[in-house]
Amino acid sequence: METKILVNKLVKKYGDHLVLDKIDVAIKEKDVVCVIGPSGSGKSTFLRCINKLEEPTSGQVIVDKFDLTDKNTNINEVRQHIGMVFQQFNLFPHLSVLDNITLAPIDIKKMDKNEAEKRAIELLEAVGLANKKDAYPDSLSGGQKQRVAIARALAMDPDIMLFDEPTSALDPEMVGEVLQVMKNLAKQGMTMVIVTHEMGFAKEVANRVVFMDGGHILDDGSPDQVFNNPKSERTANFLNRVLNV
Amino acid sequence: METKILVNKLVKKYGDHLVLDKIDVAIKEKDVVCVIGPSGSGKSTFLRCINKLEEPTSGQVIVDKFDLTDKNTNINEVRQHIGMVFQQFNLFPHLSVLDNITLAPIDIKKMDKNEAEKRAIELLEAVGLANKKDAYPDSLSGGQKQRVAIARALAMDPDIMLFDEPTSALDPEMVGEVLQVMKNLAKQGMTMVIVTHEMGFAKEVANRVVFMDGGHILDDGSPDQVFNNPKSERTANFLNRVLNV
Amino acid sequence: MKKKCFIFSLIFFMACTLFLGINSQKIHAENKVYKVGTDLTFAPFEFQNDSGEYIGIDIDLLNTIAKKQNFTVDLKPLGFNSSVQAVQSGQVNAMIAGMSVTEERKKSFDFSNPYFIGGISMAVHGDNTEIKSYDDLKGKVVAVKTGTVSANYVDKIKDKYGFTVKSYDSADALYDVINVGGADAIFDDYPIIDYSITKGKSLKRVGDIQERCDYAFAVKKGTNQELVKMFNEGLKELKQTKEYDGIIAKYTSNSSQSNDASSIDESTFIGLIKNNYKSLLSGLEKTLILTLVSFIFAMVIGIMFGLFSVAPVKPLRMLSAFYVDVVRGIPLLVLAFFIFFGIPNITGKPMNEYIAGIITLTLNASAYIAEIVRGGIGAVPVDQMEAARSLGFSYTKTMRKIVLPQAIKIMIPSFVNQFVISLKDTTILSAIGLIELLQVSKIIVARTLQSSEVYLITAIIYLVIITLLTRLAKILERRFR
Amino acid sequence: MKKKCFIFSLIFFMACTLFLGINSQKIHAENKVYKVGTDLTFAPFEFQNDSGEYIGIDIDLLNTIAKKQNFTVDLKPLGFNSSVQAVQSGQVNAMIAGMSVTEERKKSFDFSNPYFIGGISMAVHGDNTEIKSYDDLKGKVVAVKTGTVSANYVDKIKDKYGFTVKSYDSADALYDVINVGGADAIFDDYPIIDYSITKGKSLKRVGDIQERCDYAFAVKKGTNQELVKMFNEGLKELKQTKEYDGIIAKYTSNSSQSNDASSIDESTFIGLIKNNYKSLLSGLEKTLILTLVSFIFAMVIGIMFGLFSVAPVKPLRMLSAFYVDVVRGIPLLVLAFFIFFGIPNITGKPMNEYIAGIITLTLNASAYIAEIVRGGIGAVPVDQMEAARSLGFSYTKTMRKIVLPQAIKIMIPSFVNQFVISLKDTTILSAIGLIELLQVSKIIVARTLQSSEVYLITAIIYLVIITLLTRLAKILERRFR
Ligand SMILES: Nc1ncnc2c1ncn2[C@@H]1O[C@H](COP(=O)(O)OP(=O)(O)OP(=O)(O)O)[C@@H](O)[C@H]1O
Ligand SMILES: Nc1ncnc2c1ncn2[C@@H]1O[C@H](COP(=O)(O)OP(=O)(O)OP(=O)(O)O)[C@@H](O)[C@H]1O
Ligand SMILES: [Mg+2]
Ligand SMILES: [Mg+2]
């Protein structure tokens, strides 16, 4: 299969603080990659470099042949192909659920309003929230918000979806709902990069697990290999602590 | 064994909103009780009624023969026997770790300063943080903060310890450290009431699990009974969702 | 979006209406128009009645004469000293301001025939039957205002009649002291005594009028001779028709038959309000207009600098920070003085005090509004910007569609609070002579001499308006959270 | 805790020192002391030099005479009109204020022998060789100040000599216009012309002095005769010893041999600063003292009401809310007027303007400080209260040991900001006559007539001080977060 995302010697510094240290990764179409690792290891930063929410200090990020580190690339166009779901959902509180979802298609893709709403309702049905289309974000539970956020990202028909700890701000009971939606997405062949602490989910859904620490990738392989047979001792150590609570 | 905490027809309302609906519970000395249940079910409110951080609307809470709902009870004295550990740690940011721990013994128990510091260092050793005694809370990691908070509560030599989701604000890696300290406490025979979402911990450490929903206690028994053989369907449902992520 | 537009057009509409309101107050000209200077307030010769119109002996005489002689008066209440200057510099044609004829003044003025004979008189409490002449003053206490002709006079006669003198700085203290029994008699200009009797003070004059002097209408020496002639002729006619006596009686007569508003007793709180609520309301209206107009300009400038302060272009951010720091670092009154006195000194052109006032308030408020805008945008979580950018929105589109709609809700209560601050700040501009509520109060105090009551009423008016606006801000804040 | 105590005692210490500083400025008495009123500023007869001392022809004459005649002068620069009143009411013994002797004034004053002959003169630019007499004025432009004797005079002669007249409102415009060639000649009081020549204006007098009048020292009619006698004798002696000529020459001589500070050219920005920085600094000092003193009182009252506002006792909370709402709902200047004019009207006792100013600022700032305290305590998470209570601390102990130490850190930057606001608010009190930096600037403008430059300098002083304080607040804010 084709390479969707190519990360080449990616370096990110905040001032003197080196957060990503020459990361090399190639992600293929339909890959479901889970990124795990301790807090502060650079997982979020890595993910945010993929759609240039953070400006890389050096190195290359090539998405679908577009070189994001090239000044001439129209980043707003590239971003339309990359959906992103945040830990804190980041819905627009002043817009209804339907408007949250249709705003970008209508405004950026110049999609017809009726058509955009039809598509939005389909997406809401897919995440089980068709009845909430006129509600405002404040009246939704955490799990519902996160599902709307996923629908909003999907409304732009992205080829790639990025998730940054999508369930860690949720009540334990709500976590399942969101993971279910993500499982379905994976089944439909979406290319996904997921930062998560849900090891169970990683085992079950990912076809590739990446372990990061201190700005380096220490392990990278199938879930089976990483969880049961980690290359690095640090990985083993981390997994040991997290799994044996 | 003796009854340490007796809760009798405890009702708590916020305005018209009924949060606890005639709760009856008796907790015996050396009991380790885990309270589980969905969000908003009243777990925190129940715990906070036990040391009167919330004023009960009606009913009785009797701790060690002191009736907390009696106006004549000196609540500040009773609270000295009940240690509480909060989800957000609530360390005093303007005081060093040592001062956080010794403030109450010196000020309230009129303990000698040297003696209080000696005891504080013992407690810090017990939670594995003796080297941090002069640090300020801001420089500690979440797990370290929570262990200092536990030491601070223990410095007053309480008979009872209350924990409100002590690990839910921690990074997954840090959770283990804190649970380890709690396990040790349980082994030493401390009476404990713990609100938690860590089912694994509940299974392993508690001798009694209480499931709450909508202000009612729906299940109450040994961990084995509640987890494997719940009385109420709601409990089964909840456990099913939380455990099978 | 619709709601915002509505609010802004409402404000704009109000501002326009009020502006037009101001303009339509100008006087229509007919016949030959003469500008006549007068004092700001010198009851009973000239003072504002409760509708803010100037009335008094001088004004009524002048207007009646003008009607008879077919000329039109454009009255300029400039104050006594400014009127003198204005006559001399030709900015006005004449003045009438209870001005006494002196040899010194005759050097630079031509005077009409005297229309009134001033002088001083003794007065005692209305119930006093003991003092019937100066001879009864032996061993008594006599009060006067310091630095007046009366003060000189009692000093001259005090040894002869054997009384003690008490001096007071303000006229109201003088008139109060006789009521509370602190003095047995007072000496003051007799028309002022008579006027205060019509205002309800319990007083009666005793003895003859002393130190007489003539009051006359004046023009600059050698100019406007036809005006003086007309005045003299008109005055003669008025005296013949007894209209003259009517006018004098209206302001000084004991009987006060005329039941007009100015006869209400202003010594009580209620009387004071009854008699002045119209001018106070007109002052309040001017305060509100000043606030509103400058606030609208300030919003435009402030929002611009506020957007600059979050722009991704560094020079704009620096410009905005500089503007805000400078304007907020200069006290409002210093700014007002610099604009009102300093700028004309540079340009050589005089500056209208309203324009100076509005510029001052606008500059000041705009700096604070810029900070409110910056704060409001800053209060929208960065998350929102990131979420929109990651969907493919550009910076400007994100600002317009996502950040600003949320920021405005956060800002509105602060805007109301800033409006309250601007409203309070208008009072400061009374120092450069702007007529607003506080200035109106000063004028009323000058006439009624009831400073504690008048300033208390003024304070209460501000308090009520500001409390209402502050409540509004709190309600909006709660609503928008 | 230690740090806080330190800061407070520092502030207290500073306040005390400054207070003592004020008190020690009083003049020591010897021989017989006479209070003499004079004008605030009427160069070259009386004006402040750069150290804030009064100098000028009147002052120097009076002081020299007093030394010769062995009496002591307690100078009261009250302004001309207030001096007249003060002499008449006996509050001062005499006055010397460039006062001309008139028949009218002779009724209430006894005058000394004249010590100066005033009058007006023509002046042209120093390089002008064309105009040598009034006859050369034909077709020329002559400038005068409106409303002055000079204005009357040129009006009388303009037809005879065939020149045009331009009138200016301010003296500085008058003296500027001749420099920039807007007029060929000016007419003004000749001592003022001479004085401005000593100040570096390029001017020369042409023709004789016109409209002469006598300047004399004055006492209230019939009083202080021995003082008049001493003045006359001293004056005679000075004239004999030629000291008189020295004094006059010092302020009006063209040669300006004396190299004292007042000979610096004040028409440039630098000259202005050089010559006035001392009085500006003393104004700034008074501004800072006023701010500091009122701020200390405001802290006491404000912290009290702030603690009330979070107390678990409802009446205290309501009292605090009421106080804050009322004080913040009244504009500062209205409050100042009510206190300064209204309260004396009620109590009958005059109020010192410094006390009125400090009360006003204190009330105002205390309301805002109460809000800062409430906000600071509110910003400490409730968690902290709960954690301490659950350890067994009582409410008051928790407040003292846990909440307040954290709240104070949050409040300190806001306190600095409130201090800045109080500093700016002191300017407003210039309206009730308080001498602070802005008032000092007004006095300098009255003397130098350079309003734009002086107000610009004043604005910059405030800007620098306030910017420094604001920076401090920002640094503290960053430090404490
Ligand atoms: N805007 C920023 N400025 C400075 N340092 C930053 C910034 N954002 C992140 N960092 C630092 O970069 C490092 C990596 O942060 P990152 O958020 O990528 O970690 P993470 O692996 O996502 O951790 P977590 O699991 O806690 O989300 C951390 O040390 C963090 O402090
Ligand atoms: N101070 C308060 N005022 C009003 N309602 C409150 C207050 N505190 C809690 N509640 C309400 O009481 C109910 C129970 O709250 P509580 O915090 O006890 O739930 P919980 O079981 O601890 O939930 P969680 O797992 O989210 O902590 C919730 O519906 C909550 O909204
Ligand atoms: Mg992260
Ligand atoms: Mg809870």
C-alpha cells in the first residue's frame, strides 16, 4: 500500500528544550497506528506536527505528496484532508451540533447547505447522535461531545484522522461509546494515528504500535510484538507499570 | 468489630435536586470500603458528608459516637480523627512539603515542632519521599503530590481515611505509586472509605464494595459478590461497560 | 450576529438623534442681532431658571426693550470678566451684568442711562421686632460677607453704633447664620436681600439703602452707539408704562404674587428638586450625550487597536501596546489640559471645549476598550483557534467565524463597565468648562447657595444611573456565562 | 509574614517622614510678624522661581524693607482677589500685588506711597529698525491682549496713526506673534515687556509710557497704620541707597547681568525644564505624598471591607457591598465637591482642601481595594479552604494561615495598579485647589505662558512614573504566578 504520511528527521524544540529528536516514521494507507508513552514524551507534539499545528524546527513532514515544511504549500488545503480530534473535544460552543459539523464544508468546501446538512445527519447517525442535532455543546455529556467532534472532523471527508487521547477526559462509562466509533472507523479502512493510554484498545484495533519516550521512538511494530516482546527495556518497564495496576 | 461510622437515613439536597436519598450504611473498624458508581451518582457528596464538608439536609452521621448532625458537636475536633485525601491533592502551595505536613499537628494538636518534624519525616519515608521534604508542591509530579497529601492527612493520626478518586488526576504511570501506599495503609488496619474507578484495586484491596447510582446504594458486599454476582441489573450494566473497554 | 447589529444601530441612532437635538437648539435670527454678554449667575439680575433659561432683572429688561425697539438679542452668558473682555475685543456688542458705573470703567465703556440703583442695606430676621434702626445695634452681632462693600461699610460704622462684626466667606453661610440666631443683623446688597426674601428666607430690611451706585448697560467706548440709544429709549418707555416696575417687583418684591416656578422655596430639599429638576435633567442629558458620542468613537478606535494587539504582525502589536501604554499612563485631566490649552498654543487656533472634551474621553476610553478587546479574545481558549485551523479555516476566517463571536459575548459586560467609567470621567471635563451635569450643579449652587443639598442630589443622580448600568453589566455577565 | 510586615512598616515610615517634611516647612517667627497677601503669579512683580520660592519686584522690595525696619513678613500668595478679601476680613494685615491706586479702592484701603509707576508701552521686534515712533505705525499691524488697558488705548489712537489692530486672548500668543512676524508692534504693560526681554524675547520698547498709574502697598482702611509708615520709611531709604534701583533693574533690565537661574530662556523646551524642574519635582513629591497617605488609609478601610465581603456573617457582607456600590457609583469629582463644599455647609466649619482631598481619595480607593481583597480571596480555590477545614482548622485559622497568605500574593499586583489609579486621580483634586503636580504646572503656565510645552512635560512625568509602576505590577504578577 501507498505511504500516506512520511516523517523525515523531524526535530521540534521549544527554545532550548528538545521535544522531538530526529523522528523518522512512514505511515501507510489504512494503517491504524497507536502512539503510547509516558507523559511529556512528545506524543502530542508529534501528532500536531503532522498537520502543522506545531511548526517543526527542522526535518520534513510529507502528507500525500504535500511537503508541509515547504513555505509554498497551502496548509489550509492540506488540513482539509487531515481530520483531528482533541482530548478536550474543542467543539464551538456558540454553534449548534449541526452547525458545528456543517460550518467547514459550507464555508471552505463551498458545499450546498442542504447537502451539507444531509451529510451531517448521516454522520450523526453513524455516531448515534442524530437526535442531538439541534442541541448546543454545553448540554452534551463528555462522550457525546467527543462523538460530535469526530463527526465534525469526518464531515470534511479526510483521508487521515488524528486522535490525541480522545478518551482521557471522559468518565469511565463514556469511554466505551467513543472507542466503539473509532473501531468502526478503523474497520472502514481510515488511516488513523491515535495517541492513547487505552492499552486494551491499542491491542485490539491497532495494526501498529509506536512507543515514544524523551522525543525518541523506542519501539515500533505490531501490537503483539510491542506488548509481548518489546525491543527496549524502557518500553517493558512502562508497560509493566501501566498494565499491572 | 466496632462500628466506626454509622450513616442513618442520610438525605442531601441542593435546592430541589435530591443527591442522596436516605442512605443507610454502617462501617466497621478496619473496614476498607470502595465506593463505585457512575458520574453524578453522589459518591463524592456521600464521602464529604462523613466529615461534614457538606451539611446533610436530614438524617444522621455518627462517627466514633460523635453525632455530626448535632449542633453541639465540635466539628473541628471530630475532623482531626478523619483524614481526607482529595482528587486534586489540595496541597498548600505556599508551604514546603514539610510545613504542609507539620502545620496541623503543631497548630491544632500543639505538638512540639521538633517532634512534629520527626514524625513528618517518618511519614515521608513511608510514602518514599523523604528527599522531597524541603521542596514546594509546584515542583512535584502528580503522584508525588498525592503521596504528600496522604502523609499530611496521616500526620494527624486519624482513625479513618477518606479518599475521593485519589488517582484519577494522575498520569497512568503514577497511579501505581499511590495505590501502593494505600495498600500498605490497608494492611496496617486503617479504616478507609475510597471512592474510585480503579476496579482492579477495588478487587484486590477492599473487603467491601458499595455501588451507588442516583443517590441510592444499589449494591453492597464483598468485592467478589459485587463484581461477579451483582444484585442489581444497573450494577451489572455499569461493570460491564467499565471493565470491557 | 443579528442582535449585535441591532444594538449598534440603536446606539448610533440614539447618538444621531441627540446630536440633532443639540443643533436644533440654536436661536433663529431676525431684525438686527446683537450679541450681549452677561454674567453666568448673579441673582436676581441674571440666573438660570429650572428649564435652564436665563431670567432675571437684566435679562427681562433687555428682552422687553429689544421687543419694543425691534432688535434681537443673542444672549451670551460668559461670566462677568469674560464679558468685559468680549465687549472690548468686539466678540459681543454689549453687556448687561449688574455692572456698576465707575470712573475707571468709563474710560473703556460707554454706558446707557442707569436702569437700577444698587446699594447695600441692613436686614434682620422676619420675627425680629427689637432692631428698628442702626441705633438699636448696640451690643449686637452683625454678619457680613468678607471682601464686599457691605463689609467695608459696617467696619466704618461699627464703633459709632457699638456692634460686633462677624465675617463669612460664602453668602449661604451669611443667610443661614441669621436663621440659627448666630447674628442679629446682616448687611448685603439690597437686591440680593430682596431676592432671598422672595426665595422664602424669613428676613426684613431695616434702615435706608447705603452706598448707592448705578447699574447700566455697557458697550465698548465709541461703538454700537445706536444700541445704547435704543436701550435708553426702550428703558424710558418701560418706565412710563410701568412695565419696569413689574419686572423689578417680580424679582425683589416681598409679596411675590407671581406664581411662577422660581417662587418655590429652594431652601428645602424638595423645593430644590422641584425647581431644578429640569436643568439637572438637561445636564444629565448632556453628560449622557458626551459619554455616548465619545464612547462610540472610542469603540471604533479601541476595537481597531484591540485587533491590532492580537494580530500575527508584530509591528501592529507593538503599535497597539504603545498607544495603550501612553494613553493609560497620562491622567485624564492632564490629557484634557494638554488638548484644550496646549494644542491651540501650537496651532494658534482656539479649541472648542466640547471637541476637546470628546477627544479626551475618546482617547482615554479607546485605550481601555483596546485592552478589553485583547482580553476578550485572549479569554477564548486557544483550543478554539486550533480546532478551526485544523479543519482548514484560515486565520482571518477563524477570527471572524469562531473567535470573535465568542469573544464579543465575553466583552459586552466590560464594555458596559467602561461606559460607566466614561460616564464618571465626564465630570472631570467640567474643569475645562464643559457644561454637563456637574457643571449644571455648580451653577445651581451659585444661585441657591445650597451646596450640600445640590451636590448630594447630583451624587444620587450619578449613583442611580451608574448602579443601574452596573446591574446591567452583572446581568449580562451572568447571562453570557 | 516577615516580608509583609516589612513592606507595611516601610510605607508607614515613608509616610511619616514625608508628613514631618511638610510640617518642618513652617516659617519661624521673630520681631513682629505681618501677614501680607500677594498674587499667585504676576511676573515680574511676584512669581515662583525654580525652587518654588516667591520672588519679584514686590517680594524683594517688601523683604528688603522688612529687614531694614525690623519686622517679619509672613507671605500669603492667595491670588489678587482673595488677597483683597483677606485684607478686608483681617485675615492678613496688608497686601502687595502690583495693585494700582484707584479712587474706588481708596474707599476701603489705605495705600503706602507708590513704589512703582505702571503704564503701557509699545514694543517691536529687536531687529526692527523701521518703527521709531507712533508715526511709523501707518499701515502696520499692532497686536494687543483683549480686555486690557492697552487694548483700549490702541483703539483710541488707531485712527490717528492709521494702523490695524489684532487682538489675542493670551499673553503668550501676543509675544509669539511678533516673533513670527504676524504683527509689527505690540502694546502691553511696560514692566511685562521689560520682564520678557530679560527672559530672552527679542523685543525693544519704542515711545513713551502711557496711561501711567501708581502701584502701592495696601492695608485695610484705618488699620495697620504703623506698617504703612514702616513701608514708606523703608522705601525712602531704599531709594536713597539705590537698592531700589537694583531691585527694579534685576527684573526689568535689558542687560540682565545677574546670572541667576531665572535668567534662563524659558521659551525653549530645555530652558523650561532647567528653570522649573525643582518646582515640578516638588509638585511631584506632593502628588506622591497625597497618593501615599490616602492609599495607606484606603488600605486599612479597604481591607476591612474586603474581609467583611467574604465573612460568613450576612449583615457584614451586605454592609460591604453597600459601601462599595455607593462609593463606586459616585464620580470622584462629585465626591470631592460634596466633601469640600457640601460638608462645610452642613457643619459650618471650613474644610482644608488637603483633608478634603485625602478623604475623597481614601474613600474612592478603599472601595476598589475592598473589591481587590474580595477578588484575591475568591481567587484562592475553595479546595484550599476544604483541605484545611478537613484537617481540623477553624474558619478564622484557615483564613489566616491558608487563604490570606495565598490571596495577598494574588492581590499585590492589583494594589500597585490601584496605586497608579490613585496617582492619576490626584490630578482631579486640582479642581478643589489642591497643590500637586498638575496645579504646579498650571502655575508655571501662568508665568511662562508656554502651555503646550509645560503640559507636555507634565504628561511625560506622569507617563514615566506610571509606566514604571505598571511595569512593577507586571513583574510582580509574573513573579507571583
Ligand atoms: N508550547 C510549549 N512550550 C514549551 N514547551 C512545551 C510546549 N508544549 C509542550 N511542551 C513541552 O514538550 C514536551 C512534550 O510535550 P507533549 O505535550 O508533546 O507530551 P505528551 O507526550 O503529549 O504528554 P501527555 O501524555 O502529558 O499529553 C513536554 O516536556 C512539554 O512540557
Ligand atoms: N455544590 C453543588 N451544588 C449543586 N449541585 C451539586 C453540587 N455538588 C454536587 N452537585 C450535584 O450533585 C450530584 C452528585 O454529585 P457528586 O459530586 O456527589 O457525584 P459523584 O458521584 O462524585 O460524580 P463524579 O464521579 O463525577 O465525581 C451531581 O448531579 C452534581 O451535579
Ligand atoms: Mg499529550
Ligand atoms: Mg466525585
